[in-house]
Amino acid sequence: MILTNDNKYRGSLGQTFKLDEYSHVEKPFMEQLINLGWNKGKNQVLELQMQQTPEQSYRTSFTEVVLQPKLRDALKKQPDRK
């Protein structure tokens, strides 16, 4: 496989072949988590819409890595461990 921006080698490949993070990383990872049982009970696998605003993804900015509202809710639901 040749991945290049040079049309001489690419031909029509760019029209039919698409490498994107969602299709090749995020989606397979979410499917793997679901298959491992991570979407049952208190666990939740979030599949967010493409082209969202930060607020739609539980953030104030896309630079935030942790979804703080979801983390807070999850921590509140945890039983006290003594």
C-alpha cells in the first residue's frame, strides 16, 4: 500500500480509501469495550456525534481530556469503601 499525496502514485485511491481516527481507532475501541462488558450496569461507553461542540461532549473546551461531569457523576455513585 502506498500512502502519498502525489497523484502520480495515488490515482483514484483518495476517492475510495479513507483513513480517519474515528473509523480506525475510536469505533473499534468502543466496540471492544462493549464486547468486554463495559457498557453494562454503571459503566457507559459514550459514542459522541461527529462535528460536535465542546458542550455536547461534556467539556468546556476540546483541550479537556477528562469528561469532568461524567467523572463527578461516577464518583458520586461509588459506594464508600472503608
